Amino acid sequence: MQYVEQHKSREQAILVHCTFKSLDFADNQNDLDEFRLLAISADAEILGEITGTMNKPSAKYFVGTGKADEIAKQVAETGAEIVLFNHTLTPSQERNLEKILQCKVIDRMGLILDIFAKRARTYEGKLQVELAQLTHLSSRLVRGYAHLGQQKGGIGLRGPGETQLETDRRLLQVRVNQLKDKLTKVKQTRQIGRAKRAKSSTPTVSLVGYTNAGKSTLFNALTGENIYSANQLFATLDPTLRQIDWQGVGKVVLADTVGFVQNLPHELVESFHATLEETLEADLLLHIIDSSSPHMHEQIDAVNRVLDEIGASAPMLLVHNKIDRTDEIPTIHYKELGVPHRIYVSARENLGMDKLAQAVQELLVGGLSNFTLTLAYHAGQFKNTLYELGVIVHSEFDDTGHEILTVRLAKAKLKELLGRYHLNAFDVLPPHQASQFLPELEEFEKVATKVNDDKDDDLDPFCL
């Protein structure tokens, strides 16, 4: 069984969106504009929209009988092929609505799954979509199939037997188990990749955020790639990883993940857990926010709910994107000294990208400071690395021909580089700056002395 392709080009649709007076359903409100974009992303041709206010959903049709008749009348007048509900419907509600409307009925979950099925390109993405679709389909097998309740007959099959519906459910469960096994192997492959990155000390920065917030545009701006990006929901579905050289940090793995929406179906969160693990294992999360959206705060809350659900706990930087549409200027806001919390950029217009690099550097390797380095002639590789990191502020030569560099980077990063190239801090830094590394040097000497003492204690005195 292959994953279900519900998508049909330019199906004529009626949209149904209801709001509720009861506080019990306040969390189920979905913005009509977003629902309209979801329908357009599924290539639906919108013939009309029906809205209403209710106290609570009806058990039979979700909407009241009068509203169901109103929808049926508009379907008959417009010739619509499908009715899309901006809500989660039960299987019985879908069946009852299809009988009275005489056309296909799809709820919000089914619509999102259809978009995902159309956008999935990689092996992993198709597996995840199929798993989510089969999970959703398992309770809807009876829809439109009268023969499914019939039992098998014939020689060798008489007796209690097994209905066609039971057979289909059993086969569906077999396929679901197969998909879960395949995704487990994908998960193991990802774990191997993450282990290799951890061994090489390469940090991972994951882009998360609401769909259509500009994650792919920012990813392209940072990597120089040209992955597909468009002004539509779920323009990209499959995760993309690239290694880049980030200013002041060095090699970083940048991960672009699937976007979130309000009330992201729980089945999708479970099915896409292998992909979302890139978010779980990230050293830093860049939460990309559409600062021009009138629903910005609701979208931030929706993303945070999904991150809480999957257990993401990495440090997070709020990246307010699309400031070319607002009056904001590129700037960094700090939670406390040396700890950036929020930054304003425009990925499309390349505004504030240098400040983004600074904020990422501060979060990954610590607060930034200016250091004056006097380089010896044998420190060529060290100097090349500083140029590659883009941390050199000023360069000049003294009377002896030594190059003097003013660099701006984190103390931890400078300590790492000095150790990598076997340079003594007092040989390249002025005494007042080199003394900052003295506690670490003294601690190292204490550990080395203790190790030597332990070796001396282990010697057999009679062998001396």
C-alpha cells in the first residue's frame, strides 16, 4: 500500500469555518486567513466560504442541521466537488456530512496531510506522510464502502469469518508497523550522523518557526543554497542540512525544518518525530518569526507548544524576520549581559545578517571581547583561521615586522584556537589579557602534577 494521494489539481471547494462561544473550545479557534492559505496550498479553487457561531459542535454534523442545509444548498448551486472544514471532524461526522452534501468532505487534518503528500520528495518524507495518512485513515475505512461490512465466503472460508473491513484494518496495521520499522532505521542513521558531528565538535543550529515565516529564505541567505521557498504554507517539507563557516564560530551544521501551524495534528508530530529530532539535538534554535504578521504572538505560542511537546530544550534566539515590511531596524536585544534573546533581520533584503552572526557567536561560544594578538612568523595557520572566522577588526605591523591583529571573539573560542595551534597565551597576548587565561593554565598544571605524582606512587621502590 502506497501513501494515499488525495490531491487533485484545482478541485472546486467550499470552506467552512465556525467560532464557538463556549470557553471550552477557545483553543480550537483557527484563523480563517490561514485556513484559506492552506486550501490554496492544496490547489483548491475556493468557490465560497461559510462561517458561523456556535455554542458547541453537533454530534451528528459538527454544525447544526440548519447550517448543514445551508452548506448543501451552496454546494448544489456552485457545483463544488469538496467541502473543507477548518476543524477536526470525527469519522461519523464526515460520513453524515457526505451523505447530506453529496460530495467529499475533508477536515483540517486531512487537508494538511494532502499538502504534505504533495510536497514530500525524499524517502524519509514520504514514509512520514504515509504513516500519518494511514493513522488518520484507520478510523475512516468505512466511509463510502458498503461492501466492507460483508464477510468472506466460499469453500474453506465459511464460519465466523472475517469482514472485509477487518481484513483492511489488519493489512493497514501491518503496513503501519512496516513504516515504523523503516523510520526507526532512519532514526538510527540520523543518530550516527549526529554522533559524528558531536565527535568533531561541530555545533548544530536548527531553524524552527511557523510556516511561511521565512525559514527557507534565511537558510538560502546563510548557505548560498537555492532550496525552494515561496509565499505559501509548507513550501518546503523535507529537512535540509548544510555545513557552513559561520563568522566567529567556524564550521556549523545548519538545519532547515518543517514549519508549524496552529493546532498541528498530534499524528503529524508523532510521524515527523525523526525529523524533529534534529531540533531536539540542536545546540541552538533559531526561532524564525514573521514580524509583519498580525497574528505574530499566536504563531509564536503555536511553535512553543510543539517544541514543548517534543521536549526541545536547547537555547533559543528569537529571529524577527521580514523587517523590510515593518519599521524595525536591525538590532540585538539582550536578556542579560552577553546573552542575546531577540534580533531583527530581513533575510530577503539581507538586513541585519552581521548582527545575527554576532548573536549566534555569543550564544554558541560566549560573550565577545577584543584581543590584541602579536603573531610570530610560525603562526600562519592560526592567522588564516582568524581570517576564515571573520573576527579580525584591525591589522598592522610593528617595528620588528611582527603582525599585530585586533580580533573580536569569545574568550572560549580564542582559548580553543591557542590550544589547537599550540600557542602560549603570553607569547601572543599582552600580559593583562594573557592573565585571563592564567586560571585555566594553573588548573592544567595542577592536574598534570597530580597525574605525575600518582605515577610516582605506583612505582615499585625496589625497582629504583
